[in-house]
Amino acid sequence: MTDQIHGAARRKRPMSPHFTIYRWPVTMATSITHRVTGVGLSAGTLLVAWWLIAVQFGPDLYEPFSAFVSSIIGQLILFGFVWALAYHLCNGIRHLAWDLGYGFNIRTAHWTGILVFALSIVIAVSAFAFAYAERGLAPL
């Protein structure tokens, strides 16, 4: 009898909301993105290491590196790395403000989270636009 009651109660409990119904707060999205970009930056250091090794050992090793980063895939990876760096920097400054006791108001945390996303995109796009302009590939 007890098993029937517990079994029936267990079946009628509401389900937890899942990502198709649940609306992510900005602060949760920024927290998850901060962790993901941290992992991406760790992986991106392999690209930086490849570049440094290629520069040190001359044209024979630098040519494959240069060909890779000049490709579409390489450019996407570089943009992702630059964006992750910009995002991690901006969100780190936001966390520093929190460490100093500022920005805990829910509305402030929401808007600074949006600002972190927007500013990181602006920084990454600006860095690429500047790099392309310096190489003569895109007008200012």
C-alpha cells in the first residue's frame, strides 16, 4: 500500500523546467559563457604556442601556420579566440567590480551582463577590422 502511494505521488510531481521553456537570466548566461571562454582560451594557447614555435624555427614551419590562420577556418578560430579574450577581460572587470561590492543589484547585474556581451563583440570586431585595414584587405 505504501509503495502504491509513493509511486503515485512520484508520478504526479511537476517536472523541472527544461531549456526549451526556461528563460535564462543574463547573469546565468554570462557565468556559463565565462567558463566556456576560459576553456576556449586554454585551448587557444595551443595556437599561440604553434605561432611562437613557428616564428622561432623559420619559414619552413611558419608557412603551414600562416596558411592555416589565413584560411576561413583559421580566421574563424582566430576570431573566436579574440572574442573569448575580449569577453573574458570584460567579464573579469565586471567580477572585479563585484569583488569591490558594486553591481549586485539585479537590474545592474542584468545590464552589465548585456554590456559585457556587447562590448566584447565590439572589441573583437574592431580588432579584426583594424588588422584587416593594416593589411590593406578592408577599408576603414
